[in-house]
Amino acid sequence: MDYQIYFIPTPIGNLEDMTIRAINTLKEVDIIACEDTRESKKLLDHYDINKPLTSYHKFNETSKSIEIIENARAGKTYGVITDQGMPGISDPGHILIKKCIEENISYTILPGASSIITALVGSGLSNERFSYYGFIPKKNGDKNKLYKELENESKTAILFDTPHNLENTIADFKENFADRKLCIARELTKKFEEYVLVDISDINIDDIILKGEFVLILSGKVDAQDKELKDYEDIIKTQINDGLRTKDIVKSIKEISDFSKNEIYEYVLSLNK
């Protein structure tokens, strides 16, 4: 084999999404380093791959990377996989790649399944420029820091979230990004795969099935000067339905736009009719 360590993406849901090269490489390496040996065994058994396994996860990534480097120096070849997707992106692998570079150990990255790119393309949102932010943090301080970054993010943003946290995330997005669009991608490549593209102000959490894996694609910030008053129509209608006074609606729209109070006032009146 040409390399000592192979980073091999695995299916994100559908076992048939393994490439021929990935299957053959796993059959040829000496050892397979995997995130969860029980989970990986299902995939390996499916393709009749019988190789020694070693656990390589976020709790032992540093120590295990040293062990893998030492064995690679001794001539062993490794295939590195995670439970789903590409090693090194929100999954173990990044530290080992840095170690390979530092220790001059040859490695390669095989192409394959990625929930990030799959969800981005499926969302229909702009993909000329995009940013990946990983999992939405659990701690409020970290979460608020993320939201502050997203407030000024003009590119399409990609995030991961969990079923038990999604309801809170949607509530936060309604508060912070009500004028943007969101694609909720769920169970990608699986039987119940779905893409739901909506205006954040219109999201009803009761319409979302809180099961499976979620990738969130958030449209970028739109500069106020590039907007028209009709872009605020959904927000204004919601405020009207909530019983807000016209002057309070005008004030709230004025805070997030460059339109004059008179322009906003006339538009609110037209929607009230």
C-alpha cells in the first residue's frame, strides 16, 4: 500500500454509500481504528471485512494517536473510520492528521459521504460561499457567542443539532434570525429523509419530527440596504396578529432596516387593511 494511514469516510445512514475504494482499502489495511467498535462492526460485517479493530474516540484521541503513529513507524497500516461520515470533521481524526504531519507519517484522505455537503446541496440555499459551525453548543455562554457570530455571517451557515435540543434552537433562531430562511435536513440518505425549507418566522415546532440526526442550513445575513419592505412582511404580519400597536411595529422594523418611519408606517397600514 502507498500510505501508512488511511482516513476513510463511512455512510451517514445508507450502508450502500461506501465507495469501492473505501471497501478495498479497509480489506487491505492491518488495523482499523474506529469510534465505536460495535457500531463499526455492523458496517464491516456487511462488506465481509474482518480486520483487528482498535477504539479511537474523542476521549482517547491524543493517547491513541501516539500509539497509531508508533505502530505506523513499525510498518503497520491503519484505516481510520468514525461511526458516520468523514473522520476529522466533528469526529475523531483531526489530532491524528496533525500528528502525521509533525512526525512525517504518510497518510491520505479518501472521498466519500458527508452530511455537510449533502444537506447544503439539498437545502437549495446559496452554496457559492458557506461556513461550517459544527454542533450548536449546550452551554449558554458558548451558544450566545455562536449566535453573535451568526448575526454577522453573510455566507450560508451549516450546523448540527440533536433532537432533544432542536426545540430550544428553533426558539433561539426565531428570536435572533427571524428574517432568514432555514433548511432543516433530517435522516439524510435514510428511509425517512426530508428537507424542510422555511422562513424562520413561520416555523412551528409541532410540525417537526424530533427524531434522527439534524443538519441545519441557515441563510446568510442580508444587508439592510439590499432589502425591500416586503422582505419584512412576515415579521410585520406576525406582530399585527400578536396585537402589537402600529407605532411599536414601526419602531421594531426601523431598528433592523434603513427605511424611514413614514415608509414603514404606510406599509404596516397597507397590511392591516
